[in-house]
Amino acid sequence: MSAIEPQFKYTEEHEWAEKTADRMVRIGITDFAQHQLGDIVFVELPAAGKQVEAGEALGVIESVKTVADLFSPVKGNIISVNEALLDAPELLNNEPYGSGWIMEIEVDGEADEALAPLLTAEAYAKLTDEQA
């Protein structure tokens, strides 16, 4: 069974989002996603400074099994990306909720409002049970 962090919000595309400040959100892929992908061998990160829309494809994650798009769960400006993933993409497998985070976005408005449409941990658990 995949780990689900109760304090995070989730997307149906298997990204997680965590409020880190009033207008800041940290984003990554879920434990479920990394299990489905298998051994991750490459990550294409978006550029810091890029304006993004919720649902916009931002990058690519390649594994030994497949290639998957990475989507933004919120609208805003990418403030930073986790460049450690460029040399160590396996962080997404080993620590998807920790050092395997992907990017931080300064949202348009308040982070709580930006995250409100996303799935709760309970709703995401039901989604992954159906997809397992």
C-alpha cells in the first residue's frame, strides 16, 4: 500500500501539493505514482520564473517502464525547482514526500484557496484504491 501524507492535497494525476507559506506551494509526485512508474531514470524540470496554469504540463518523468507528464496543480509562478533531481532522479522513488519534491510555486492569491479544489488525503486514498 502506498503512503499518503494526511496534511497534503492531491491531484487525480498523482501529484501532491503542500502549503509552505501564505502564497507558497511545494509540489511533487505521490508514492503511488512512483510505484506505478518504477525506477525513475530522468526528470525534465520546468524553468524557475515560468508562469503556469493549473493543469498545465510542466515537465516529464522517465522511468524504465514509461514516460509521464508532470502537471501543475495550481496557478502561479515557479519560484524554484529541485535541481538535485537532475543528478539523482531516484530521489522521486526513495523520498517522494521529502527530498524528492519537484518545484515550489508562488500562487496567485492565497495558498489555501489555490489548494481548495484538490483532493484531500481521504479522497486520494479512495482514488488510488480504485486504480490499484
